[in-house]
Amino acid sequence: MNIYDKANEFEKSLRESDVYKDLVEAFENLEKNAESKNLYKEFIDTQSSFMQSMQTGEQPSEEQLQSFQQLQEKLVADENVSKLIQAQQRLQVTIEDINKVIYKPLEELFNKYEK
């Protein structure tokens, strides 16, 4: 079987997995609640802004850090956003585990010939 066929098979399996379905459900629940949706969008925007600042070498001010910490507290307190973040983390762990499996042949190869 072609390696691309296996990749497509993997995509289908991922879409059928509970971890993916949980994430879809969490996003759907977020969409149903405007307050949760706005809070999540604010978090994404703020996080993106921080990342851009850090890439340019700028450090966030104490006020910005405090504001971000307050935002994180609101996120944890919001059931819809909290469930979404947890579902994202579970999917991320799953993908990291799968990446380890995918890269195992390369790791073995490089370890064998780089010594």
C-alpha cells in the first residue's frame, strides 16, 4: 500500500477518534455561548500578541502580564472554554504520541549512522 494511502487512512481514523470528536463537540458548545466564544477569542488574540512581541525580543509589561493572568483565570472559570482547552490538550498529546511513532524509523536510522 502507498504511504499516502496510509496517511489518508490515518486522517480518517483521527476524525473518527473520541479525542477528535470531543474537540469538535467542545468547539460546537463554545459557538453556542457568545460570552464563552468572545472570551476564547480574546485569549487567542492576546496569546498571539504575546508571541509576536516575544519573537521581536520585547518583554510584556507587568500590567500586560497581570491582565493576561486575569484572563487565564476567567478561562478556567468558564466551563465551555475550559472544556475546549482540555480537549485541545488531549488531542495535542495524541498527535505528539503519533509523531513519535512516525519518526521512530528516522530516529533509529540516524542513531545507527551518526555514531
